[in-house]
Amino acid sequence: MDGRSKESAQTGFLLAPPSIGCQASLFTLEVHRCYFISITDLTNRADVPGWVAALARNGETEEDTRKAVTAILADVRRDGLKAVLDWTSRLDGVALDPAALRIPEAALQTARADLDRRQPDLMAALREMIANVRRFAEGQRGCLRDLELPLPGGGTVGERWCPLKTAGVYIPGGRAFYPSTLAMTVIPAQVAGVGRIVGVTPPKPQPTLPGAWGVDPLVLACAAELGLTELYPFGGAQALAWLAYGEPAVDLVAGPGNRFVAEAKRQLIGTCGIDALAGPTELLVIADDGADPAWLAEDLMAQAEHDPDAAAVLVSADRALLKAVEAQLQNRVTASPRRTILEQSLGTHGRLVCAERDLAIALAQTWAPEHLELCVRDPEAWLPSLTAAGAVFIGSASAEAFGDYGAGPNHVLPTDRSARYTSPLGVATFLKRQSLLRLSAADAATMAPWVEKLAEAEGLTHHGRSAGLRGHHHP
């Protein structure tokens, strides 16, 4: 299906996997853009890995990102805060004052009071989100129980959950400010009992409140409502470098970001903990002929509007549904105030795929997308087969947007296929398990002989002697 618009400054977008031959050609008229949004078929299970690989970002871009981040981390590690300020000036166009970096409490409280007065409905929505996220986090904490098992001689073995001492939370803000992400990262840390929580978010050249360095008042109001008192105007790789190498020297960095933030996390592994390598957002929607095409189009666009690198994929066995979504996307993207970013992301990582149920499941399990929507008549019947995604939105009413804005579960989720082996951010992210051994003399005496044998077999002489001394000791 094709459509026309009155912009000629940008190219059109094509929804088709680069590795699959698409028969449509793309051309631009002098004053009109022409779209060919193709539906492609997935008919062979052996093709699934290729489809997933086609969703990956360009390798050259990744290498460029790696090199840029390496340079930034090295500068901050060597020169400290000076390098952070230099990179902020270069990348964000903001000359920060080293004597007034921390956003003052007065700015936070003023933002909250102003929001409460001017937009009470928005403040009420913010409080509803915070309450839901906190309720869910407290439920998570209640499930994480210490363990203690008795030993025959009266001793015990077990483990306990211990909160981290310090944590840094990253609040994205390159294209838009996200108070929801502030809540999603701070609340689990608070519920876990982290002693010090340090927030960072990119500054903006345009002033907002005094001392706030252009940070959106909504983020400031959210910080005040959460009780977050440490918030700094740093963004990108330099912000993570400061959290890890600078004065905070945090135990863990959490929060999503763009590919530079994700790469900085990757390179900081071993220096501090990270929650996950959360990069650009991903959505896979599986739908049947009962789904609403307008709902599906908006769900795809909701993911695509995050970032030019975002991926939004719809799979259905019903070709008529896909054609209807095609038409909806055409009309809605053209009319959207987010049109530019939608065209960039959908043009690179958008897909409309016609595939039967078994292949839809295979694609979901192989890709392990960040978000998976099940817009089908009997979603519970699909659920047991779909274990790889970061979060599953069950039924057509469960739009991913509800997850983004605080139904309860965290919206900071694993991406880039890491959902195969890691989990959403939560209270456990900010806790560590500590093993506990509490042996009685009788327990030591019972264990010593076989511990000595094992130590001897492994050639660890002093392990055996250490156990043996206790085994032969009779108080």
C-alpha cells in the first residue's frame, strides 16, 4: 500500500527485514514522499535466526559506539569530574558549574508544588504510578526470604539478603524526560534498603528552575515525591563513568538508556554492578484476526517513538489484519507529531510478518524481545510456550503502555536478546545474597573426615588440615 505526504526532506520508510528480498522499490517525488510498507512471510523455521539477526544494529555503528565510550570512560577515570564537565559541554551543549552541580532541594520542592498547583490531575497520575510501583516492589521484597537449614549437630547453614550500600540510577533524557523511569529505578532501591541512591539525568541548554540545569520540572517533581535528594545533571557515558569512578563510587548502576549508555554499562562490568544491558526498546506483538488494527498500530508506534534504534514487530497468521494495520500505520504516522522519529525507527526496525502460530512462537523464543504483547483470543493458552521475553502483556487490554506507566511491574527490562537469561529490574537487583555457615563442634567433627578426603583428592593440603584440626578438637 502506498500513500503520500507533503514532506520531501526525509526519506520514506519500509517495513521489511533487510535480509529478506522485498520486491517494492522506494522513490521520492519532488514534493511528495511515497511509502511502500510491505508485509513479508515467514514460512520456514530455519529462517527464524536470520529474521532475528536482521533486527540487530549495524556492526560498524556498534564499533563506533564502543570506541567513543571507551574514550569517555578513560577520560573520566583519568581526569575525574573535569572530564565529565568537558564531555557534558561537548555533547549536551551545557557548561556546568562545578560548584553547583547537585540539583538543589529547593528546585525539587518548587517543581512539586508548582505541578500540584498548576496540573493537579498530572500530579495525581504521578502519585498513582508511584503507589502502584511501590506496592509491587514491596510484594517482591516479601517474596525474598532469608534461608536457614538445621544441621544434625545443632548448627545451621543458610543465606540472607543484604541491601547494597550505594546505587546510581540513570534517568534517560536525550529526546524526552522520563519521570516514570525515575520511579521505576528509585523505588525498588528504596524498598531494598539501599543506603545512598544517586540519580543522574542529562541537562538541557534551556533553563527550567534555578539550579536545575534544564532538567524537566516533571522529573524534579517526581524526585521530590519519591524522596530522592541526590540528583545530578549528567547524561550519557560520562554520567555512568562518574557514578563508577567518581565520588559516588556506587556498588551498582541501574536504568535504561541509548546505545552509548548500554555500552558504558558493558565496559563497567567488574568495576561496579549493572542491572542489565538495556538498550533501545523492543516490542513483538502476536495478534489474531480478533485484534483491533488501530490498537495494534498505536502499540507499534508507541515503541517506535522512543528511539530511532527501537524495534517494533507485528506477527499474525491473518494477512487481512496485517493489511489493515499497514493502512493504519500509513495514516497515523503521517499525521503524528512524532513523525520524524517514527519514520526513522520503523524504517529500520519495523516489521509486519505473516506467520503461523508455531513460527510466531519460534520467533518470540529466539528473539527474546523486551516486550511481548499477546493480542489473541486465548492468550493463556500461548503463555506456557513463551518464556524468553522480558515482560509479557496478556490480552488485548494489556497494552505495553500500561507497563511503561506504572501498572506495577518494572518497565526497565532486558533487551538485545538478554531476556533469555536475565530479568526485569526489581528489588532483587539492589540486594545481594550472602551465604551463612554456623557449625557446631559436633557438625565440624562429622564433616571433617570426608572434607579431608576431598581436599586430598584435589591436592589442597591445608584445606584438609584446616578441617581436620576442627574435626579432632573436642572442647
